[in-house]
Amino acid sequence: MDARNITRAGLPLAVGLTALLVGGCATTDCDPSKGGYLRGIGCTVGGGYRERQDIKQGAVETERVRQEDLRRQYSDAKAEQDVVRKQREAAERRYASLKRDLDDLRSRLRQGKVENRRLEEEIAALKGQVDLLQKDNVTPASEKDARLKDLQRQKEALERQVELSIAN
């Protein structure tokens, strides 16, 4: 065989290989786990692997940005939750303080009622003593005057207690 015959015989082979390579470059499915050797060469030469890698890298970057955004949202939500928790705790402390104040006021009111009853009883007893002294015709006038002055001092002391009770 001469050189022309070899070239002629190799020409269809070269055309076939070129067609396969160009066909491999034109393929859109450049998944390394699929296809064979020639597809791999075609994807490498035609940039299919690079394009696939760029797409995958873009997806990874998009997910990274999304994940960072979710972390930021979580952090913001956590900070807001902490603020709301602190506000709630402060409100609960104010409510508890108000309840204690109201309980104290109620207790003071009860104590005031007890004190008022006691004062009313003392006033009634003093009035009774005045009535008895007024009706007493046996006791000498000088003793009655002394006793009346003593009852007057007791009345003034009761007036001060009543004033204090009213002021509280």
C-alpha cells in the first residue's frame, strides 16, 4: 500500500473521529457519571464540564447566600425574641409590684376598719361616761368637774387618733 492508500483509508476514520468529537462537544449532558470516553473528551474540549461546574458552583453560592440570609433572619428573630422576653419580664415585675401594693392597701384598709371600730367603741364608751357623769346627782360638783376635765382630755386624744386615721 502506498501512502495515498493509507491516507485514503484513514480519512474516513479521521472524519468519523472528528464527527464523534464534535458530537461530544455538542452534547448538553456533560455528567461525568454518564457517557463514555469520547463524550468525556467532547465535554472537556467543548467546555461542557466547565459550564456544568460553573452552574453547580453558582448553585452552591446561591445556597450559601441563602443560608447566610437565613442565619441573619434567625439572629434578628432571636434578638427580637430576647427584647420581647425582657419586656414581658419587666411587665410581669410591674404587675407583681402593683398586686403587692394593692394587697398592702387592702390590708391597710382592713387595719383602718379595725382601728375605726376601736375608735368608735372608745367614743361610745366616752359618751357613756359623759352621760353617766351628767346623770350623777350624788357626786360632789368639784369631783364632777375634775372627772369632766379628764373626759375632755380623753376626747381630745380620740380626736387626734381620728385625724390620724383619716389622714392615712
